[in-house]
Amino acid sequence: MKLLNDGQLKSAINAFRNTKLRNFWTMLGVIIGVTSFILVVGISEGVKLQILGQVQRIGSDILTIRPNNIQISGSSLDSLTLLSGINVSGSLSPNDLSRVANTKGVKEVVPLSAMTAQINGSGGSYKKGLVIGTTPNFDTLLNQGLSYGNFLNSTSNMVNQVVVGSQAAVDLFNEDVPLGQTVLINNQPFVVRGILDPFPATPLSSGAEFNKALFISYGNSEQMTNNTVTTYEILALPNDPSQALKVQKNIESSLLASHGGQYDFRVLNQDQNLKSSTAILDLVTKLVIGVSAISLLVGGIGIMNVMLVSITERTHEIGIRKALGATNRQILEQFLVESTTLSFIGGLIGVILAYIIDLVLRLFTDIEPSISVTIIILALIISTVIGVIFGSIPAFKAAKKEPIDALRSE
Amino acid sequence: MALIKLDNVSKIYGFGDATTVALDEVSLVIDKGEFVAVMGPSGSGKSTLMNVIGLLDRPSQGRYMLENRSVSRLRSNQSAKIRRDSIGFIFQSFNLLNKLTVIDNVSLPLAYKGISQSKRYKMASNILDRVGIRSREYFYPPQLSGGQAQCVAIARALVNNPKIIIADEPTGNLDSAGSRLVMELLSEIHAMGNTVIFVTHNPELTRYATRVVYMHDGNIIHDENTVIGRVAPRARKVLYTLPVKSIDDDLAGVSALVKAIEPKSSPQKKNKRKRKTVKK
Ligand SMILES: Nc1ncnc2c1ncn2[C@@H]1O[C@H](COP(=O)(O)OP(=O)(O)OP(=O)(O)O)[C@@H](O)[C@H]1O
Ligand SMILES: [Mg+2]
């Protein structure tokens, strides 16, 4: 439609300038809606990218076996709950480990057990430190490098060796490179054999926790808990990456047999792993998008109300304009332009605000939102559409006024 | 040529007991180039007549022909376009948009016509020059004196080169100097061949007109041609002053007017009509 001659835009801007404060409150709903929409989508996309990056680093052919329910020995570990975005409580048994290891097509397995323990080092202590029991191939399977020393080897369990996370190395020792130092895990002495590189930080994930963890051999962890250690994850590497799906099936049926036909475990390839990691994220994203939708709705209603008030206040003006020959449609357009300008500017402010918050998040957290141009354009379109939709009722009302009645009102 | 032709036009407000007959089967023909003064006491229907002629209001009954075209039952958009292209309004209270500059106010009718901004401004400037107020182009209406504001309103009414200028008490809010300024402008406009209709309470101002129409209770009770430069003979006999301060003043005015035109009309008919409440 042929719309907006420049006079209308000008009068829209004029009307806008004249009621700044009220307009700000009106736009607030749109601003909040747009900001939260952009941020939520951006954060969710960013986190997914980060998780994806990690999966790619680990290798896309690794299979993950997890219990459906885990109880962590020692105490419940909240960090593990968030570890992979799934709710874990329950355990895998040593029997499961050997079954997976013996499944046809499996090249290597890495068990991961977890327990909490009192940890005392020369320079500090953790009251409830995370101690992970695993096997010597952990670092190669996960592509995890070491800053100093070596990872555990096959004799580590006999000589009580420990490899510490990068943060734990700083927290627990008074030396920069504590190789060879002794640390007490539940009063049992362990000698530091290596210090890991920092794990890549992933929001909602365990990078930070792993950096504070101590890695001992799986055998040690079993022995320290009298064989009640919680195995929360088994990683399996297939011989032939192209056969990963088949191997996955094999492991599944093998475990199913030993678990008496009960699916109290899950075997995930990296795709599914990713999905389960992002499942909660997706849910939260949807929820918050819902909230921003409500906020946008409220913003729209706010705009509608302000426009209704404005039209009542400006009835005389409408009368004058009609007397001068404005058609109903020109009046309609004038007020539509006004409401749309309002909500579009609200949208713009929302976009700017989202970018500011994005910057703050990047500076002060591990979160790296990924705000795409598409999202920005979408947000601006949405705010414009809101202006048109919620502005149309008041605009129709203004357009329908009888010229003489409007002129008489003062 | 009959520019405006009203045929038994009535305007009735309200329902039942609250009914007011603002125009009572008024018939009136105005030719192109006339300069018509409309007089009458408060509530006699002058403004209603102006609004009907200016297509701001629809008659309840009767026929209105504008340039031989029936306009009594137009759709709102059609009448908007006729207002835009053929009619210029001047109001007692100026009715300028305070948030727009003088030049934006004046170019508003052009904007509704779809004329480009630069052209609009040029035309508006010209017309402001003609009414002698170009130096105030970028002022806002509250920064103007009453006389200046009314000149701007006149410029706005003229900018579309309308066929009819309708001015409802254009001098009502002005002092004598302002009134003079405005009336001289309207005279000039008339001299250039435009048709001007204005409402006034001031008999003095009939000296600018070529014709005076007297109204009472929604009727035209007298209609006379006059000579420019001389106060209309009947109007001179009317003693009421402007503006009406009290009901007594107004009633005096009414009776004076009725007396003044007695020979030509039939007062009995008027008396049957119920007396209207006079506006405060
Ligand atoms: N919107 C309306 N609703 C009801 N009655 C109205 C309305 N407008 C005008 N009237 C009535 O119509 C009659 C004529 O009014 P009008 O405004 O035409 O008088 P007027 O001659 O212009 O008076 P004044 O000199 O005071 O301006 C009055 O009795 C008035 O009360
Ligand atoms: Mg009036």
C-alpha cells in the first residue's frame, strides 16, 4: 500500500519526542521482550556451538554408556548432574565394564568413576573434592593434553599415583609444578604424576569441575571404596568408526542381557549425547522464549493503551486534520506509523541492550552467546509487527471519528 | 452560477425531548464570487450552517448541491477530498497544530494531497508571503499573536486554492487591530474572485461583505445584498454587541434583530417554535 508520506513520519517522530518518558515505559515491554528473545536464542546457540566443539574434539565415534540412575558414593554431586545435562543417579558395575570391553568391535574402553573425598595438599585442601577413577588411556581417548608429567599408567594403582586438574594444582600445592609431591585423599597418600591442561570450558558442563578434580586409577578408586565406587560413565571406542552404530547395538544388547532386560542404562553415540546434553537447554530456551513472547504481548498491549490515551487526548487534532482534508485512511496511517515507530524503536533499544549484555557475559562468564543477524532481523520484524497489530485498534478508532465531533472536543 | 445550493436543509440534534433543530429547512443559494456575512444570535445555527456547507457535517434532511453535484450523502472519504480540494476553513480559535511549525501547519492540506515536501514548502512559503507573515515560517503557533495565528490559519485555508473560504467568527478572538488585519485579508481574497462566507457577531464587519444573511432559530430570517464599504442597513439597526455576555444581552439582540427585519418575515411562525436554550 502506498503509505507514509514524509509528513506522517515527521509527525510520528514529533509525537514521539513530545512524550518521551511515557513512551519509554510503553516501550519497556517490547525492549525486555526483544532483549530476552535475542539473548536466550543467542546463548542457547552459543552453548550448543561450544558443546559441539567439545564433541568434535573428543571424536565423533566415541560411544558413551551411562546409567539411568546414579547414586554417587560419598555424597551427591550436583556438578555431575549438570555434567552432561542429564539427570544422573545410579551406577554401572565392574561387570558392565568388562562386558563392554569384551563386546565385539570395541577397541578400547575408559571407565569414569566418581567419588568425593577430603583432600589435603601441601598448600591447601578440598573438603569435598572430586576424585575420578579412570584408566591410563583416558587422556589419549579424550585428546586431553598434560602441562607437566604424564598421565596414569598401568602401575599407577600399585604406587598410588594421581594426576591433578590444572586448578587443583594451583589450589592444593605450594609449588608451581607439584610433580612428585604428595597429596592425601581421605588420608591416603598419593604422589602427583602429572598435571592436566585446562579442560575447555563449556557452560552448564564440567570443564571447570574437571579442572578441580583429581584423577586416580580405576583400581585405586575401587579399593578406596571397598568396591562400591560409582561408575557414572563408560567410554567405548569402536575398532572401525564406520561400524559405530553396529557396535552401539552390540553393547546395548550385551548389557541388556546382563541387566535382566532392564533399560537402566543408556548407550549413546555422540549425536545422541549432544542431543541429551542440549535437551534441557532446548527446554529452557523454549520456556524463556515463551516468557519473552508474553513480554512482547504485554509490550504490545502497553502500546495499544498509550495509543488509545493519545488518541483521546488528540481528538481535537484529529478533527483539525480531517477538516483540512485528511481521509480516514490517512489518519489511520498516521497513528499506525506512530505505534510502529514506538515499537520499532523499542525493538532497536532491545537489540542494543542485548548486545551490551552479550558483551558483559563474554567478559565475565564462560558463556559465549552467538547472536546471528537473522535473529536481530527477526526481532526487529517482530517488534514492527507488534506495533502494527496493537496499533491498529487505536488507529481505526482515530480514523473513524466524525470530523465535526472531533473538532468540537477540546 | 450557483456554487452552493441548499434545498430545505435541516439539521436536527438529539432524540425525543432533547431534540434541537439547529437548521430548519434552510434554503440558500450562494454564487461564485460572493462575500457573504452570516449574522444571528448565539445558537441560531450559524456554525451548523457553516459545517454543513463545509462538508464537516451532514444535513439530517434536504439537498445540498455543490457545483451542481449532490454532496448531501457522500461517503466520508469523498467529503474529505472535497474539503481538501475545494474548501478552506478558518476558525474562531485558529485550530493550528501547536506541535507543528507555521510552515508545516500551512502545508498540511498539501501533504494530504500527496504533494512532495519541497513543493509543499515552496507553496506554503508563497502563501505565507501573501498574507504577510513569512518571517514567522519556523515559529510554533504558541509563539504567535492572535492576529498572526489567524493569518497563518488563513494561509492554510488558501494554500490549496479552494473554491470556498468558510470562516466561522474569524475575528471572534481578536482585538480590533487583529480583526481589521484578518478582514482586509479576506477582502483581498474575495477581490481575487474567491467565494468567502464568514460568520460574525459584529455588525461593523458587514461593511466588507457583499451580502448579509441573518439567522434566527435555525432559519434564515433575512437575506440582503449590501455595498462593500458600508455597514448593512439592517445590521446597523441591530444593537447587540459582541461577544454576548449574558442571556439578557442576547435576548435584546434577538428582539432587536427580529424587530429590524419584521416587515419581511412572519414572526408568528417563529413564535410557535419552542425557544432554544441559549449557549453560555
Ligand atoms: N453536537 C450538538 N449536539 C446537540 N446540539 C447541538 C450540537 N451542535 C449544535 N447544537 C445546537 O444547535 C443549535 C445551533 O448551534 P450553532 O453552534 O450552529 O449556533 P451558532 O449560531 O453558531 O451560535 P454561536 O453564535 O454561539 O456560535 C444550538 O441550539 C446548539 O445547542
Ligand atoms: Mg458558532
